[in-house]
Amino acid sequence: MSDEVLLLEKSDGIATITLNRPDAMNALSRKLSDALSSAFREIQDDPDVRVAVVTGNGKAFCAGMDLKELGTGGDESRGTKIGNPTADAMRSFEGPIIAAVNGFAITAGFELALASDVIIASTKAHFVDSHVRVGILPGWGLGVRLPRLISVGRAKSVSLTGNPIDAATAERWGLATQVVEPDELLPTAHALAQDMASCDPEMLFSYKKLINDCMGMTMAEAIPYETATSTAGALEVTASQIEQRRAAVQERNRDRS
């Protein structure tokens, strides 16, 4: 097994990022956090990468921040750090991010999954928000995203107790888009990533941005914003580009049938 705390593989427009501290349940040490930030900056600068898949090695996706390290109070402690460079690096990546949650996603690990665009879960996945028990408030968006995703009441029932969400419940509540057997997790995530990567990259990035932008608006704000964005984009599309894309869609439909 590699001694690296993070593994990065690139193939066919897809970057697979694997947290690789299985003995520590992939807890986010300072070293792993820095490596994760660097990986997202690297793939953002790589024109061949369109989609990222994030997963964990071993029985956990990510057990959150490394509490042993946090408790030392030394130079490696995250307790005195301000901001979240990893969250910033993930937001700077323009392509879709798929979280392939193979096991426990706890606290900051839960936040890591929620910072992705799509969550696919193994049947062994469990999502736990233990901030209220650890004594540290979330700072990566969990308190903002989870209520919007699964409802305020459900989010409070989870976050104000530290009780876990199992994979089946995560799918039923809309937290996970799909739940599959463990040996099907990465193939399923990569199949979705391949579908995304096969799209026009400019449109792929622009559509993700449009969805994210509109999520921060009221309906009254979002509809005209979408219309204005669509109109501006349409003015830049040529007839030949539309014809090429139409032919590509027809070919894909034939292949899938």
C-alpha cells in the first residue's frame, strides 16, 4: 500500500481522488487536508480533467478532522487556523465533483461529501454530524447545505443529536442520489463521471455554475438570471456547433439503445 496520504489518478477526463489514511479512518490531518487542497488546485489547472470522484480507502470515507492532532495544540493543530483552504480549493474546481461514500462520513467527512455535487453511497455508508458532541461548530457549509437538502426538521434531528443517517435513509431523504453494493460503488461513480465528461466542457462548467448561482437566489431572482445567462450564451453559439452537438446527441442515443 502507498505511504501517500492521498492518491490522485487521472484517466479519460476524470480525476479520482482517494483519501489514503485507512488506519485512521481517513481522518483529515493537516497533511491530508493540504494534499486534498493541492489535488483540487492541480486538477483545476489541468485542461484534460472535467470531473472529479472523491472516495476513501478502507472502511471509512472520512472520519472528520484528526481530533488527536487537534488536541495537541501544536503547530499541526487546526484549532488555531482561520478559514478552510480545502473548501476554497473544491469551490474553485469548475467541474462536477462526485463523492463515492464507501463507509463512515463523519462531521468534516460529512461536510466533504456535502461539498461535492453528487453523492453516491455504498450500502455500508453512514453519515454522522457530531459537531454538537465534539464542541466545534461546522465551518464548511454543513449547517447551510443539510437543511436545504433534507429539510430543516430532519437536519435538526441529525445535527442536534449526533445520530447517524444510514445509506437507505440517506437515499430516501435525497442526501444520496443512489445507493449501491460496495463493489459497485466506484464503477457506478465512474460511469456517471464518464457521462458527465463526455459533454461539452464549457457547457458542463457553465451549467454547474448556473445551478450553484441560482441556489443562492430566490425564485424571483433566479428565473430572470437564468434567462439572461441563457440568452448571453446562445448569442455565442454558432449554427455549425448546434449541428455538431445535435449529431452527437443522436449518436449517443443510438448507442444507449
